[in-house]
Amino acid sequence: MDSAQLLTAESALHRRAVLAGEAASAAKVPGRFRAWERTGLLAVLATDPALAYLSTVTGVTPETLPEVAGLLRSPEWDGIRPAVVAPAGLPVPGLAPAGDRFLAVRRLEPGSAPPPETVDAEVFLRVLLAGFEVSGPIAEYMAAEHRLPIMRRFLLREGETPIAAAGMTIDAGVAILGAASTLPEHRGRGAQPKLLRRRLEAAAAEGCTLAVATARPGSPSVANLERAGFRLHRRTAWTKP
């Protein structure tokens, strides 16, 4: 997969972050949210400490690397230390490595799938948040993001009982796989691979040519994405020491 497609994937994720930040602000989630682009770099800011993981700089390439220092000097950050996410093997001067993560990308071929069921947003959110076992600003942010009108919501049921949830948005032919979780008492039964397959089928049926997701090394999502045909591109997060 060439670098242009990886930048396409990162740009689609960034535009999703723009919409999520706007939704979070409208829902009065604690803190301030902003996402912007500067000289090819993609910046996301969230000021509440519980949402510090959202503050990132992506779009880092050998060409844009010299612009990173200037972006980090922007008063926008106001004490926030974003993670500068760069391809593995591309060090960021002045910053220290702070762990790896994956950008998962898969090409899609045209396909067909039955129309997705209509999923009640509040039922979906109840399952999603219970599966993540989160509360406070993180739960509020996730709820605002997954209430976006463009969100495709998928539920897996056991009988009549919803046991797992997963989201997806589509941006210019790119399927962005959002959060996915399974209720604790139903884990280990293959719920997430089923929801992953269902989302990819729906994306292909809508004409998407690319699917993108993010994952942490060692997480169950990594194995699920690899089995589903995703190519995992290792990224290193860099922060101020």
C-alpha cells in the first residue's frame, strides 16, 4: 500500500475527529475541542485530562517532519502535550517515544450486502458504553461521537438480547471503523469478528474502496483486523520528555 493511501486514511480519520469534536462541544462535554490542519500536519486538541489521549498530531512524513516543531509551539496547546504519531523508524527531534500504535488499512472490492437494520441510538450507546466500562468525560465524548447523524450503528444479538456494538462512518469512499465493544459476560465468543465482517460488507456495498481503523499493539482488535485482511502499519507516538 503506497504512502498516498496511508495519507488518505489518516485524513479520513482526522475529518472524523473534526466532526466528533464539534459534537462533543455541542453536547457540552468537559474541556475544549479543536481539530485543524497546518502545512500537511493534522492536529487534534482536547483539553480535559480524561481525554488527553485524543490530543494528537498525525500526517507526519519525512516531508512534513520539519514543520512539527513549529506546530507544537502554537499557543493552541496551552500546556497540552499531544502525541506526535509518526511512521515507525521516523524519529521526531526533541521528543521521546511513548509507545506504538497501529494504523490498519484494507482495500475493499465492490460487493453487495442486505440493507443494515435500523438500530436505536440509545440502545446502541447503552451496549457500547457498557462494553467499554467507561464513565465521566470519556463516556460523554463517546456518546456525542456515536450520536453523529452520519454514524452507522451495528448491533449483534444473542436471541433478542444485544450483546455487542460497533460503529462506522463513511468519508469520500473510506470506511472509518469506529469504537466496538462486547458486554463483559459475552466476550470470547467471536462477537467482534462478526461485527467487523458485517461493517466491511456494508462499506463495500456502499462503494467504499478503503477501510481504516486504529488499534493498540497487543489488543484483541489487532488479531481481529489481521484475520479480516487489514494491513497493520506500525506508528510510534512521540511526546515531550
